[in-house]
Amino acid sequence: MAYRKPGTLLPLEAEILSAVAARGDSGAHGFVIAQDLAGGAESSKALVGHGTLYKALDRLRTRGLLNAEWEDSAAAEQAGRPRRRLYWITAAGATVLREARSAAKPGLRLGEAPA
């Protein structure tokens, strides 16, 4: 098993934080996050396609980088669908994301591997 330094983000985690942060106060649910990531790096497409999105969301929530809350059941019922879990970036998550972006090499998009 590979270990990583405490406080570091996997590329998928950084992309998730970016996607959730871009949604602002409205929050984002898993399907919307997956759609946002599908337009991103090729690695995200493969990772999300293999069901790792919700594991990554839970890791970020457990680390205090995301808040999560189930939407109101009445709103979901009125829309005729199951309830969704909504995610928001925390202040700690915004700080970690900012640090990850500043640590990325110039000309390299966050989440891309160097050539």
C-alpha cells in the first residue's frame, strides 16, 4: 500500500475540491460533481468511471475539507426523485486547495501528471 504525506491531495481529490468550490453556496451533489469531472483530466474520467468518486468524497469529508448534508426530503419528493447528499467546501478545504494549486508546477494543470 502506498502512503502519502499528510495534508496532500490526490489529483482526483483536488479536482473534486475545485468542482465543489466552483459551485459556491449552492453546494453540489455526486452526479453534478461527476459531470464536472468528466470535462476535466482523462485520469478523472477513468477514476470516476470506476466508482471512486464517493470514496474520495467521503475521504475529503472525513478530513474536514468538505461538509455534507442530505437535502430536504420534501424537496426531493416534490421533484420526484430520491434525496441527494450535497457537498460544500470548508475553509480548511479552500486552504488545502489553494496550497495545492500554488504547489503545482507552472504550465501544469492541477490534476495532470508531468510528462
